[in-house]
Amino acid sequence: MTQSQPRDPRAEKPASPSPGLRVPDDKAAAVLAGARDVFLSHGFNAATTDMIQRAAGVSKATVYAKYPTKEALFSAVIEAECERLLVSVRASEQAAQSVQEALTHIGRSYLQLVLSPFALGLYRAVIADAPRFPALARRFYLAGPGRIIEMVAEQLDRAALAGEVDLGTVGRAAAAAAFVNLVRGEPQMQSLTHPEAVASAAQRDQWVLEAVTIFMSAFGSRHRGRKA
């Protein structure tokens, strides 16, 4: 009997926006807004429908009518917020003329979002309850980091065809994940462990510059030597 291989999360298709993202009316929007605040303040496990109902200013029946379970509501909050945050990242990459410019634009937009108070709060809430609610944590990964990795991978595909990068045997997904982790890793860790310190725009730009420089040193074609 052959042993099954461990699942690589990068191999899964990033989550597509769910119907919960298309808020149908003002009451559903109020429920999402109230849930967003409650989940960030108390975490998923400690949050209750009563808290969400009071924060949203609607009846408990309305909460259940719009989102039948707390898991469905939390998933809708995750997807709505990830989609909102990723819109600016997607817009920032379109004006780039080179892969280095594209990675810089993506890195700046992504890091600004990742280090925002809301994104840090959402990350804390998801990770704190991940052992008890792994499916929700998985949804967060696919809707957020997974989609950013795919954005970078698409840029690398174009750059490879243009001869700007040489991914060698690493592959697009692994190279894209490496870049995203270069951008997010140390800045996010510092922000999580030093909540009183807020990174300046200059500090974020420096982190992104370092990430792009390291990545291009490893994968940029001009650093690997071109055939005559």
C-alpha cells in the first residue's frame, strides 16, 4: 500500500468569492458589520449570536435568516474582508512595467493591508481558533494568502515568458509563496509581538525593498547569467 503524500495548500485553487460576499440588503450588511466587530473583539469561539445581534442592531431572527450558523457568518466575514483588502492589491499590480515593479507594487499594497489593525486582529482571531475550527482557518488561507500567492504566480508566469526571471526547478507556486513569505514574515511577526509599535510607511517600503531584492537575486535572469 502506498503512503499518501501530505497536502500542499498551494496546490489548491484559491477560494472564489462566495454568495455571502454579495450582500443582498441593508440588514445583511448590518449583520456582517456587527459580526466583524464582535469576532475581532472576542474571537470566534467566545463570540455569541446575542453579541452579534446587539452589535448589528437587528433581531436574532434576522441574524439566523441571513446566516444560519455562526460558522457561516464567520466565513462570510473572512471572505468579505479578504476580498475588500485584495482589491487594492490587484489594482496596484496593473500599472507595472516590469516584474520587479509589479512585485514592489504588490508587496507594498499587501504589507500595508497585512499590518493594518483590522488584518492583524482578523489573523489573531483565526489562528487562535484554528485548532478547534480548522475548516474556517483553511477558508481564511484560501481567501487571503492563497489568492495573493496566485497573483504573484501569475506575474511570475509572464515574467518567465519575457525572460525576466528563471524559476529553474522551483516552480511558480513555490517561488510565489517564497516571495509572499519574504514580504509578510518578519513585518507581521514584529507587529504581532509588538502591538504598541506601528510600522511607518518608510519602514514598510524598506521591508518590501529587501524582499524584492532578495527574490530577484535568487530568480532574476540578469543575476543568473544569460546565454549569448
